[in-house]
Amino acid sequence: MPLLLLLHLLLHFFTYYSLCFSSPLPKTLILPLKTQTLPHGSIPKPSNKLSFHHNVTLTISLTVGSPPQNVTMVLDTGSELSWLHCKKTPTLTNVFNPLASKSYIPVSCSTPTCRTRTRDLSIPVSCDPKKLCHAILSYADASSLEGNLASDTFQLGSSGQPGTVFGCMDSGFSSNSEEDAKTTGLMGMNRGSLSFVTQMGFPRFSYCISGRDSSGVLLFGDANFAWLGPLNYTPLVQMSTPLPYFDRVAYTVQLDGIRVAGKVLPLPKSAFVPDHTGAGQTMVDSGTQFTFLLGPVYTALKNEFVLQTKPVLKLLDDPNFVFQGAMDLCFLVPVNRPGLPVLPAVTMMFKGAEMSVTGERLLYRVPGMVRGNNQVYCFTFGNSDLLGVEAFVIGHYHQQNVWMEFDLVKSRMGVAEVRCDLASQRLGLGT
């Protein structure tokens, strides 16, 4: 992610609850997933998430509308409402044009969708002068998007889903053709009632991100493949009582501890448990690039990593440099060095499952930054406290080469280490 980092965002009739399909959805649906570099600021994240933009995302391509229009959407398990850049004019390209779609239906502000189904969204909705359901997405850099909730047909493979609700955002975003050509919007995939996966009605979905190239796979339905092997599951944390700092529709797991090589950080379990306000939950977020830990945990991990890598890594001694506003542990690596030295694995420990970060995923080269004959690499775990975020967030950079399954029926997350480029090839999506 060569610029600033990422993190976090952003129906119509009663008949929405019994959506009909132009063709029945298959039990399993497989789509290509791409790692894509975007112009800075192309896809902002909402202000109640991390306070910076990102420019490396996971995207999928599909069609929306009748006749179908091609769109590219960022896959974001940390957001609920899907949205598209819309322009209600035939003169612009590379954005969704609702006027060209016969199946496009704006959501009236008098419908249950607008009045009740939006209550859990982190965005305000209102009634515009045309009595349509109006939404505003506000961002940490003081920019905003706004538009109307609407429904249209989203086509996945050979299967179409009419009546899919999304935000048709038609003002406040850049009309820069380079940005709009890269991506059209965002696909919200959390556990909320308006998220894309909830509206599709699939009981579970999976994705796998390659660490070798831009290939990947997004799978709706069951992942019963002999080559995948068994998944290790950890339960999703449920919170029935609303708390001010707890996102109840996020994919929240319970982080029990962190191990560096063979040493478990000497921290009490309470350091990983949300407090009475809900602050301190651990969210798995495909819309965030790196991983962020609350201050005390981050400091313990930083100190142990420095101790174990002291023989092979040279610290960047510059207290004024903080990469992406939250990553203050950086190193000098000789320009002519063929690769990184052997590094101790950092393992996040959960009940019933673990996620290990190894090798090149532990350090990220700061683009264009050279000190003498050295390149600058920074530790890919950051400090949530520096961002003003009261949560642990596991980003997609540390999900590379891990099969990630989100089971909405059994309320659990499954993981298994796998070569994701090979998984894509086995599923017929090889590049």
C-alpha cells in the first residue's frame, strides 16, 4: 500500500423480504478476487473507522442493472451498506448510470427498508425533497458521499438477484476518470441485515488472497474441497446489548494472546477482552490493509519483535517517522540485499484457531524511501491508539495465503493455511 493506509465504511418494497431471483442461486458460487492498487483516496472509509485512506484493495467484478453494466467493487467485511458511484446522466462512463437501468428502483423514505432496516447503519438516513431515502457517508478527512438508497439486479456469474439494496452515491466524490475507471464502489459484507451476503441469503462465504500475485477467490456457499483440508474454527463474538464502542455486526473474534516465535507475550487475558463500553473488540476486516493492536498489546509485541530480530535487523532511529500514522517500528535494509533475513513468526492465538504471520508479511517496504544505501521497511502491525481507534483490527495483508471462511449460520470463522494462487487455479480461476 504505497501511500496512506486504509480502513473503514460504508431496499425497497415489503417484497424485499421474499426476493425472487431471475435464476436460482447455485449452492456454491465462485468469483475471481483481485488485489488492486488504487489512486490515493479512491475508496474512503467512514469516520467511525480508521482515520486514513487506503490504496490497496480486494476487488471483484460483476454487473448491475438491466441491461447489465460492468462494475468493480471493493470487498469489505467491515462495512454493511454496499454502494456504487452513480451519475444520473448518459455523458459519463465508468460509473453506474441508474437512468440506463430498467430495473433500478429508488427506495422511498416511507418504506420499512428506510425507516427500520437502516437503524444499525453507522450513517444517517433522511427523507429528501422527492420523498426518497437519502444517505450521507462522512469521512475522517472531512469529505463525504451522498445519494439515495435504491435496489437493482446484481448479477453474479449466471445468477441474478433482483431487488438488491445499495447506496447510489451521486455527489461528493471525485469524478477523476482514473479513479472511476479503477473501481465503481464498495460491497459491504458484514453481518448486518443490509449487507450483500445477508441479502444474497448464503449461509457462509470464503475468500483466499494470494501472497504471490494479484489472484484470489471469493466463494459464496460451502467450501467442501478435498485439497483444502479441515478448517480450524473460532466462534464469532455475539453482543446482545448495544455498547457505544462495539460494532455488533462486525466479524468479531476473541484474541487470546500473541506469540513471537515460541514466546507468548506476557499479557493478562484482560488486555484482549472488550471493556464495559465495548472498546477492545477484535475485528477481521478485508477492507483494512494492515493489522492494528491496542497500545499495551502493540508495545509488548513491538518490544519482543525488536529483541528477537536485533541480530538481523537494524532499527531506523528516527522518532519523527511514523508510517501510515500508526506504524512506528521501522528498519533499515541494505538496497543490495537479495531478500529479508529469517524473521520470527508472529502468531495471533484464538480459541480453536491461530493465524501466523511469517516472512515478508511481517515487514512492508516504504515506497520511494531510501536512507543512504538502505531501504526502509516497517513492521506490519500498527498501534490503534495512534489512530484513535478503540479496537484490534486484523487486515487483509495478514490474511494472505489463509483460507478465510465466515459461517453466518454457526456464527464462527474458519481458517486454514493454503497457497491461494494454487487454490484459484484448482477452482478454474488461474491467471
